[in-house]
Amino acid sequence: MKGRKRCRMHGGTNPGAPKGNRNAWKHGGYSAKTLEAVRYVKAISRLAGVLSRDI
């Protein structure tokens, strides 16, 4: 609902799952550790690409 904090039909807000709610996890693909590992691998990949162009 635009400009309002509560739904006029249902009366509640929609904040989603609380932070740290382990019941909301399905696979952990978006956990902090996984995202950090993805960033690390992408950085290594970019570095390898730059180095391979220089050779």
C-alpha cells in the first residue's frame, strides 16, 4: 500500500523473515560465506584474464 505502513485488506505489515531466521534457509546459496567465496573466485578470474592478455 503506497504511503502506508499497514495493508488495508490484511492489517499486517510485510517485513519478511526476521534476520538470522534459520527456518527461512533453503540451500545457503546466498549466505555471507558463499557470497564472499564467489567474489574471491571472480577476482582471481579477472586477475588471470589480465595476466593471460599480457603474455
